[in-house]
Amino acid sequence: MKSAYLTIDDAPSQDFAAKVDFLHQRNIPALFFCVGEFIEPHLSEVEYAIQNGFLIGNHSFHHPHFSDLTLEDCKGEIRETDELIDQVYSRSGVARQARYFRFPYFDTGGDASGQAYEAKWSRPRSDWFQYEFGDKRLALQEYLQNLGYRQPAFDGINLRYSDDPDLLNGVDVHCTFDQAEYWLDKRDAPWGLSNEDAILARIDEDFPYEGRSLNRPDTVDIILVHDHEKTTELFYRIITRYVEKDIRFLPIP
């Protein structure tokens, strides 16, 4: 049987509570990475998610590229959302057992700009994990660690399928399978991913060395989907396909 961890970025949307119910009814655990400015108008919904057993992670306050910010501004993005999540856990009456962080766009702050970060992925793979501002990047890892953030103890991930040297080593949380549904209806979408059928087809594609390994039982995946309002119905179809595929979802360790 295939096993995976489910992580959901950019929460909470207007449809957040409905997605929480959808997952809860199917006994699917998930870690929601929440944007601070989205939490504020949806405090009760985030509280509801916590009380139903879901985990809330930090996804910064404004969802910027961290390579576009100064080190101090990066710290502010982390700290402000961290304090807000603390408040929601306190309101919920549930102890915050662990702190998890995911950088927006997976930009860990080490490049000259967000544009430079995005441009890396069209260059040779040997360039992907080179950083012009490595000291800033390491300072952010240290800052997260000092705030109590940690990498979940993910088990069963076959590292031979990943190019990312920090997949399990950094304090922040990465992914191994990106559903990429955020490309829906976008003209500049690569590989035909503006189309819903192409997005769903990724679930059955078997290219484990290219980030599509849901057909490989010899590795556990960290799946990434998003809590976007424009893709709510597609979110339900995606989760349904995972269930039909008999993926066993593991609690975040």
C-alpha cells in the first residue's frame, strides 16, 4: 500500500472549514500551512480545525519571496504569524505540540531576489541548490530553530528519488509531490497544467525522479496541495482520487 503525508498550503480560504470537514469525514490527517493575514479574518475556522485534530503550520504573514526581504523582515514574517498561531491554539484549548514552517514558494531566502530564485529552475540542476546569500539562509534556519520549529520525523521517504539535499535536513518543511493545481486556468502554465485533467493525471504518472512517485510503494511521499478558493471543487476531486488510489495518509510525526 502507498503511504503519504498530506500538507496543504495558503490556508485558510473562505472554503477552509468545508475542506476540514471533507478530510475529517474521511479520516485523513493533514498539516495546514497558514498565512498570517488569512488567519485573522478566519480565527474561528482555524480554531475549529485544531479542535478536529488538524495541525496548523506557519507559512509567513504575507506570503512573500523571502529572497526579496531583509533578514529582519523575514524574521518579522515568521514571528508575527507564530504569535497569531499561538493565540489560536490558546483559544482552541488544545496544546500546540509542535511548530512547523514552510517557506512561501520554498524560497528559503538565499537568492538575490524572488525573480532570481524562480529563474534557477530553468537552469541546470547543479544550480538549483546554490545560494548567493547562504549566510542569510542559514540565519533563518537558526532563527526558526530558536523559536522551537523543527522538521517532522518523516519516515519511509526514499531519498534516491530526490535532488533536494535539504529535503529532510532543514528546519523547514519541503515536499516530494506537488499537485500543482494552482496552475488551473493560467495561460502560462507548463506541461498543459492549466487543464484540470492534466493536473489530475499527475497522480497516476510514474516519474519518481521528477517528483511524481505516487505509484511507487517503496517511498512515502509528502504531498502538497493548496487551499485556494478557485480550486475548491478540484481539491475535492484530488482528495477523492487519492482515496481511490488507496493511499494511506499518515499523521504528521
